[in-house]
Amino acid sequence: MWSRLEVDGRDLGIDRTLNHQIFFAGAAASLRDYSKHVDEDLSRFIAKLPNRMGTYPSGLIKHHVWTTPSELSSLVSSRTYRTLAGGVPLYLRNYVPSNRIRDKEIAYHSFNLYGLSMLKKAYPNASTWETDLIEDVVSYATTADYLDAVSSLERGFNNILTGFHVGLCLWTFWEDVDAEDWQWWVTEQLRRGYDFDANRLDAGAADPTLQASKIFIIASLPDFELSG
């Protein structure tokens, strides 16, 4: 797991927000060819990810890095516990999340899938990708329940570009996916977030410039003709 560093170099301990962990690894994947150390760290991160990514029965990814009860019993009296588990309040969030945390989990599910897609592209043969865990988290994004839940959130398709994330994920993880399936998500994202008059991906955005810059996410997808 990656630790947080203060600007002065101080170690702030393990970052327990899972989407931070996954996206940091995904971003670092572009450096793997330039550093054996980075390559080894990322390979180890991917291999251990199934032990740190908690999910609900639906396949929805939990917000915090997973801490098991057995780890808790051995760490609860140590300083390491405060670093890894973040104390009792965060432990309770892990097992009994509030509605606010659940909304975050729904909103960031696609962002986690985006990070996983970057890692899959860099390490296509990692055994982690063949696990039921990965199949479950990807499959959940194709359900009507997920679409309804993420659509109900203010940032569901704005600020967090759910359609691009899910479309890229399906194209990356499912070799036999119907083109119409991943293309629907990309098209839906453009419908909800693209200002066709201004030719910018900034409709409904809290930070229009940041959202517009994220058009690059779909650059690696095959070209297709938009319908409707």
C-alpha cells in the first residue's frame, strides 16, 4: 500500500482511500519501463490487491482499504494499527458505512475501474485479472442498479466521468464485449457532459476546465460514429 507524504517529506501513513491507491498505481504504470523498482512495486501491488479491495455482494467496491478482523486482533494494541486501520472510527466505516460513504462508493466505482484499466493495460498477464473479484466489480458496472444509483448522484456523470471510465473498462477487460456496450457508455457520457455548442466537455461541471481536459480518457478507444 502507498503512503501519503507531506510536502516537507514527512510520512503521513498509509492512504486508506482505495481509489487513491488504485489511481496512484495506475498513473505510476507509465514509469514501469524506466525503473525496475517501480515495476516490482506495481507487480506486488497488483498481486496483493484482492486482499485489500473489499466489495459488497453486488460487486460495488468499498471506499477504504480492506482491513480484516484477524489483522485487527493482532494490530489493535500497536502503533501499526493506527497506521493501517486508522482507528476504530475508520474500522466501523469499513464494515458499517454511512449513507455518505455509500454514495462515495457508488460515485467512485467507475474511477476505480479506470485505475484498474490502466493497470491491466500495463500488466495484461497479471493473475489478479482472472479472479472472481475483478469479474464481479466489472460486472456490477453493467447492471441497471448501478446505472440508476450513479445517475441519482450529483456528480455521477459530471466531474467524475462515469461513462468514459466504464466504457474504457469494458473494452479493456472483456475481449468479447459487444462494441455497442462500451460505446453506449461513452455516448451517454458525451450526452450528459459535452457542450456541443461550445465543443467542450464541460457541461454541468464544478470545474469546467478540469472536466474538459478529461476528454483524453477515450483517446485509447477505437473510433466509432456517434448515434443520435
